[in-house]
Amino acid sequence: MTKLKLGLVLGLVVLLLAVFALPGPAAAADKKMWRWGTSNPGAYGYRVSAFLSDFLRRAMPDYDVTVYPYVSTTANIKSFLVGELESTYSAEPGLHALYAFKKPFEGFEPNVKQMPVQSFWSYTMETHVLTLPKNKDKFKSWADLDGHKMYMTKAGYMNHINLIRAMRDICGLNIEHVEVDMSKVADALSAGTIDATGAYTTALVSLAGWIKVLDVSSPLQGVNPTQEQIDKLTAAGFKPVKINIKKAYTRDLGVSELYGVPFYFGYHHGLNFPAEAVYRELKAFEENAAELVKLDPGFGPLAADVAVFQVEGIKSMPEIPVHPGLAKYLKEKGLWDSSWKIATEDTIKEAIKVMKAKAK
């Protein structure tokens, strides 16, 4: 056999091996769909979803994980409710509002095909208030903002719901929310369109992209709740915490301490998503916790102990049932509390009934 013929034969063999060895359309079709809902590209949740979904693709190759960004957190929750997502980016304030079917979910109950239950808590966020240094004598505390205009973060965001709950519902302040473009908050403050803005950290140290822009483009002044308001928030179960100003911001905020109202954020599933898949998801994040915190410091508390962080998330809203996959994971760790409810159709219905009664 000539060298030319031998080369052609060997080339054909290599080509055939490649065709049969590589996964084709059929293998791709075998993957289970996992549409991962999150907020818009300017928000923190969207940015870190890239890290989380990458670890899931590697740890769970039988799932096709695709990130779906939405205009707001509430929009992604509503899309999940009608069955368009396998997981939804949602937080304690939003889940409380959802189970009570209060605004922004008022009237949406007839459209619901699935409800999210506690599945994976990823980090805390801490909502706080900023103004301009020229206003430091005018707005010495939250109380001084009564009757003024404020960007309470983007409507539909969990931090927006958290600020309304903290400032209006608990502290009784009459704050007028003004919707502005996130990239133009510095301009709105300078022009007097708003007197103050809501902002938020993740794990006390990490900022969303739009707040980083605000931080470098405008001088800022922190505004704290009064001691009376801190006491009211604490009594209601939302004890303010101190932001790590030096780690979070590049500039001095004119206050030695800045308080934010914390809440837990996560990515949650419905009962249609298998318990074993949620269990594997949690194990994947546990195994890669050290890598996550290298990618973003907001994962610090999660990385310290994934299982304990799930426990603290559940404690923040024990009325909402827990996905069987998360329950399995915590039972394996010896951290399951028998007072918590494992999610079933019945326990979900009971939680809705309880949350509606509390909201009256």
C-alpha cells in the first residue's frame, strides 16, 4: 500500500472515530432543560449567575443550564410562576409578598402553575440609604426623609420591596418613590429629581454594578435610621447591620457607621424540579465554595459553611416550605429542624393561607 493510500485510510478511520465518539444532536437532546431566572444585566444577581451556572454545568452535565435575565426580580418570579423557568431568583421580601399575594403579586394567583419553595440560599443583601454630602444637615436620619422623594431602587427589585417595608410599613415614613434609570442616579441626585437613593451591599462588602458607577461618579453621604427606628425594625425581625464601608465603597460616606436592613437572597425551585437535582446542586456549591468566594466576596458567608447558611436562610422565613432536596441535604448534615415544613402541594397551600392571614 502506498503512503498516500495509507494516509487516506488512517484519515478516514480518525474521522469515523470522531463522528461516533463526539456527542451529537441525540446526546444534546437527552439533557434536561434548566432555565435559570435572574434579574437584568445591570444587577448583582445577573453578574454572579454566570459563576453559579458554570459550576452547575460542570457538576451536573445531564442538565442544560441557561441563564434567563429579566427586567426585574419580580418579572423573573412571575415568569417562574407561569412555568417558564425551572428556578427563580427570589428573596425573603418577595417570597413573603408572593405567598400573601400582596403587591406586586396582587391578583396574580389565578395564573400560578407552580410556587417557589426554599431551595438554595446564596447570599444576604443589606439595603441602605445615601444622599449627597451637601444634604448632610438636612437629612441627618431616615426620619428627615419623611415627605421627600427617593429612588428606592428599581421597582420590582427585592431591595425596593425591602425599603418600602422598612421605611413605610415599619417606620411609618411617607417616602415618594421616583423611578430613574440606574445609570443616571448620580445625575438625579445632583439635579434634585430625588433627595436620596436606596443602595445595597451583598454580604456587607460587594456592590452591584450600578452602585459601583454611582460610587465613582458622585460624592455620597450615608443616612441612618434613628435608634427608635432601629428598635422598631429589630422588633419586627429585621435588625439593621453595619455595612463594611471601607470594603464596599471607594470613598468616605461621611458617617462612621452605615446601617442596612438585611435579607436573604437565593435561587429557588418548585416541586416539579426533582429533589435529587436540588441535592446535587447544593453539593456542587459546597464542593466549589472556596472558588466562589474567589470570584466574588459576596459569597463569603455562603462559602464559610454552605449548610449553615441554608439554615439561616430558612430561619428568616420558616413559614415557607422547604424543597425536599434541601431537606435531604440538611438532614444528612444533622441540621434539619423538625418544626420546618417540607414542601408538598398541601404545605404550600397551607403557607399561602397563613401568609394571607398575616398580611390582613
